Amino acid sequence: MARSIKNISIIYDAINQENTFSCGDFISGRLILEVRKETKIDSLLIKAKGKARALWTERYGQVTVVYYDKEKYFTLENYIIQEEKGDGQDFQTLLTGSGETYSNIVVPGIHEYPFTFQIPQGDMPSSFKGTSGKIFYTLEAKLSRSMRAPSKTKTKFTFISKTDPLIPDLMEPQFGIKEEKMKVFNSGNVAMNIRTERIGYLQGEGLKITAEIGNNSSRNIVPKFRLYQKQSFFARGNRRVYTKNVLKEAGETISASTHQTVTKVLTIPNSVCPTILNCKVVHVEYRLKVYLDIPFAAKDPEVKLPVVILSADSEFGKMVSIWPPS
């Protein structure tokens, strides 16, 4: 026997070219239901949800421990069809939020049910998918019938936070100094003074690095620049950390016994996730690492500086648009 429900799906409308949503935005679309034969529906529900979760396992000898935690941001519900018992009735149609009524008896064919949700205001993190956790925002539908398993569908949408992280001095320049004496196969010493214009940058913006490098050694050295992402996941009082390269570039070779000022601009990808610190179970941070590649060195000297990446639509983005002041 063919199933009555042929397909159930959700389509939502984009409100910008990036197809992203933020606090206060309306997300509208249609729930598409295709049925093969006349069907009685007990309820048809659509939800908008935002939540985060962290999940990983660790082995301790013969024991596997599961680490799991979650955080919920909102759940919005809209019943398109809902059975409501009344005197002398088994069911009746209900008004939806759009003011339309829909029958519990659905005839064969394709049916479209419009919906609209407004995303709540609040300090909610941007969508993110990492190695041991994720932050996700979804539209979910559930169709219930008597004596049948529910039919469900789900689709994700991308949420971008416009709330700036609570980090002071985002516009302040950053400095880092490192000096190291060569050992074993090398002689002399090397030193570097690293500067960036500020700690906060927007997606798609250029991160300018100025490196004053003194090569008082017997070897040629190569300055290298790395922007990496640090993912942290929290559950049951434990933390799991991963790092992932975002950008990696090398400068020109600096000859032995010379001093040189090197300028490098790393363009932050538009697609990179903004910094996330306002989630209980998932953090996303960034670091700039500048190091000197020295042949036969036991360890390359390095300087690390924090970098905060923000959405161009954030309050910080408005500050950057008029920076530096005239």
C-alpha cells in the first residue's frame, strides 16, 4: 500500500544576498505538503529553533566517556493545523497566524502553507559547525496522524550575530617582541618586533602586520605569518580544543647580519566565522602567529597576538567604516 504522505519540505525566502538572518529579522516561507490520497491530519506544526551543543568521547583504558552539553536560545511554534476537541465534534479547523484556516482533511495534490517567524532579540552566537560541536538554527515541521508515525522535515538557516564580543579596546594596536640566541648549528641571535593596527577586524578586511626583524645570526631566515582559528568545546567541566589554519603566508628571505622591516597584509576571508565567546558550550577564537623559519633551529622563535573577527554588520563594523578619524 502506498504511503499517503509523498513529501513534506520547508522553503524559506532570503532577505539578503548572503542569505543570512539576525536578531529581529523576519523569516518567512512555505511548508510544502504533497499527499497521494485524502488524508486526515491531527496536527501540522512548524517551529523555528536556535541551539548549540558540544559532543565528544574520550577513552580511559577500557572505558569510553561521553562528554555532552547543550544550550538553547529560542523555540517558536506555529500550528498550521491542530485538532481541537469540542462539544459534539471530533475535530475542527483552526486559524493560523496569517488569519487563514486549513482543513484537517487534506485532498490529494500539493499544498503550500505560508509561515512567518520573527527571530527574537538577544545575545545569540552566529551559526557554526566545528569538530566536536555546533551552533545551529533550524526550521522544523512535524505532521501527526492517528495510528501513524509522524512525518518530519528540517532545514537550517544561517544566523549572524551583530552583537560585539565583550572585549575592551578592539581598536587598540597590538605589540609583541621576541629575541632569541641561536644554539648548536647557528651563532648570533635574532629579534623581532611585531605590530598590528588593532585587535578587531571585519570579515573580508585586510589585517596589516608590521615586523621589524633583526637577523644577527649566521643563517638566512624567512618570516612566516599564520592566522589560525581556535575551537573550544565545553561539557561536564572538561574542554576539548582544536586549531585550524585560516591563512598561511611567507615573507621574503632575510639575509644573515641584516635588519629589515617587513609589511604583510592578510585578507580575512568573508566566509570565516566571526569570533564566538557568547556561547556556553562552543567558543571560536583567532590568533595571529608570526615566526622566523631558521634552518636547523631546535625551535622557531614566534610571537602570538589575539585577533577578533566580527561581522561587517556589527556595531564595530560601523566604527571601522569611519576609522581612522580625520
